[in-house]
Amino acid sequence: MAKQQTAYVCNDCGADYKKWQGQCAECNAWNTVTEVRLGPTPSNRSARFDSSREGYAGGASANEVQTLAEIDLQEVPRFSSGTGEFDRVLGGGLVPGSVVLIGGNPGAGKSTLLLQTMCYLANFMETLYCTGEESLQQVAMRAQRLGLPTDKLKMLSETSVESLVATVQKQKPKVIVVDSIQVMHLADIQSAPGSVSQVRESAAYLTRFAKQTNTVLLLVGHVTKDGSLAGPKVLEHMIDTSIMIEGDNDSRYRTMRGTKNRFGAVNELGVFAMTEQGLKEVSNPSAIFLQRNDEVAAGSVVMVIGEGTRPLLVELQALVDDSHQGNPRRVAVGLDQNRLNMLLAVLHRHGGLLLGDQDVFVNVVGGVKVSETSSDLALLLSVVSSFRNRALGHDLMVFGEVGLSGEIRPVPSGQERLREAAKHGFKRAIVPIANAPKEAPQGMKVIAVKNLQQALAAIE
């Protein structure tokens, strides 16, 4: 009997080692190196897939050396998924031969969205929905509950990658859903489904098949307790597009964000509403995040953030109160807490406002997570408004980055942000002087500020 071969692979970055070690030397993560048992590689694993099908391009297997000038730059054909918000995150639609990984917490709506998409696409092309976690009856019950057409979508319950590929080669679908990649397994990998080796090799096998047969492959991925995609980090390097669906189970709305996209812009945001008929796209998400009372309380201000190619209006709330502890609390929900601490120091140094004995709480309404720096000025003005117990008004919009020396720096797409705010009826805007337009939108007064002192003077 041949000796069992083993390797040690880091779950985070995919680096492999000859023996176990507590810390990965590549990504410096602790306790992420796990043992992987290697099995023999049969000859059929290296065999080419059947690519005799209509529309096959064969670009993934071409071995000829070409210059950049010789490469054909014809437009990549796309087709719609049936949902405008999904197409926006994908970069315009699904691309033949692409591999899309969709992750999210349990109950976020991954299977619901893909079932809706596949039922729509089944009316125009051959599709196959492979489920390994649920029975076919469970999927059929969900489709019936959502009122989806069930007469054209083909279903398969399978966890073996080899059996799935054999079925696909007979049916020749153009779009495949695998729900989920964590339950798929290869027979020659001597480890349990969901392990590092099984997830990595199964994804690589399916990705190679999709590229060589020009098939769209949609993979469902689990997430860990910290919200990141489960499995080895190399899984995200294999696929073309990585999408995360975010949203609490008690919230009606779900947000879809692209974190990697080889066929479009990253960080695009799609907004959906969870209804009895499944996920419905929200074409104007700014309206749902701006459901404010008629009387605006102190500490509330509206800012415009850029999510990919879309400007989005959201409300930022701050609460400043006397601290009854030795160390005042600093809590940021939807924002970076370290940046909150830095901006409070800037406010003290260049704004003359000391909050060392105050608790500061900031929250982005609607559960939106803001990662860009255009929210700096809005955060500081909301903190000042709460501290002084003075409302800023219902028609004010703010955006701008604040530097450590108190200067207000410009942000990208300033004109688009102003137009979005004017479209929703805002009459005043405090913006960086470099983002000031030559001609303000109709009905809006633009206040251009150069530093923090001018911004504070504008709300006096």
C-alpha cells in the first residue's frame, strides 16, 4: 500500500508547507495551517472536457503566444440576469465562461435570489440548478411559495463533482448554480467535504470546466463567524466575481456588494427588499435610507457616499453625552472606529471643541457600512450638532474628507453627488472648495469650505 501523502495549507492565504507550524509565514496569521491529505491524481482529471457546443470560444485553452496588438478586443457578450440591481453589481450582466461566487450569512437570501434568477433565465436558455444542501422538494416548495414558474428549470441533487460534470456534459446548460461549494467533493481527495483541500480542488475543477465550455457558473459560499467567506483564500483568487449579500435577518432590506470583479467595477452596491415574493430590487435606495421625521433632531445630518458608480444619500446620527466613566466611550456603527477617534482629535485641535469627558456614539441609519472618507465632514458636523443640541436643518447635505491639519479635501464624483442631493430636494450643501461647481444645481445653495473652521462657521 502506498504511503499516504500529506501537506499543510494555510486557510487564509493558501500557502502550503511541508510540516505544521503555528503561524503562517506568508500572511502572519496564527493557527490557520491545517493538514491536508493528498490522494492519487487519476488520468481522467487531466483530460479535456467536451467543448463541442454552440458558442464555444475556446480562449481558456489556447496555448499560442500572441502580442497585445494581435489579441481580438471584441466586446464580451453579456446577458441579463433578470434583475437590474444584480446586473449592476455584476458589471452589466452575466458573462459566458465566468465564475461568480455569492456569499452571505444564513438567511440573507442567496438561494432565493439564485432561484429567482434561474427561473427567469430558464425561459431563454438551458439552465441547471444543482443543490447539495437541500432536497429537491424543499427547493420546489420555495419556488411555489415565491410564485415562480417551475416548468422549465432543471434541477439536480448531487454532491459529487464528477457526477455533476457528467450530467452537465449531457444536458449542456449555459448557466449552472452549485449550492453550495462547501458540500461538493471529489472522489480522489481523501478528506471530508468542506475541508480546505476539497473546497479548493472542487472549485478548481468546476472553474476549469466552466472556462473550457463557456458556461456561466454561480457558486454559493458559506461565511465564517467574522463575516468572511469560508474556505481557503485561494478560492477567491480562482473565481472571476465575488459578491457578498449583507443584511440582518430582522431587517427588510438586503445589500449586495461586489468585492472582486474581473468584468466590471468593484464595490458596486445593489439594494433589495425581502418580500413574500422573494427579493425585489430597489431602484432608488436613497429614498429608503432617508425616511426621516418632519422635525430633525440635533446630531442628524445627511451625507452622500459613493458606492461604485452610484451616489447614495444616507443619514448619519451622532449622540454626545456626559461620560460617567473614567474612559469615555467611542462607538461607531457603520463607520471605522479608529477614524472616529482620529477625527475627534482633529476637532479638538483645529475646531477648539474638547470632547475628552463625553461619550460619543455615531450610527449610519439603515445598516449601511461606509468605508470611504467622504463621510468625515458629515461625522464632525453631526457630533458638533449633538454636543451643542442644535439641529442642522432638514435641507442640508454634507460631504468631504477631513485631513489631520484641518483642511477639507475633495472627494471623487462631486458633481454627481450634488445632482443626487438636488434630485431629492436638498436646498443647501456644504462641500470642499475643490468640489464646488461652476454652476450650482437649480434650487440649491452650495457652501464651499476650505478648512474645518469655515465648515463650523457655516452651521452657526
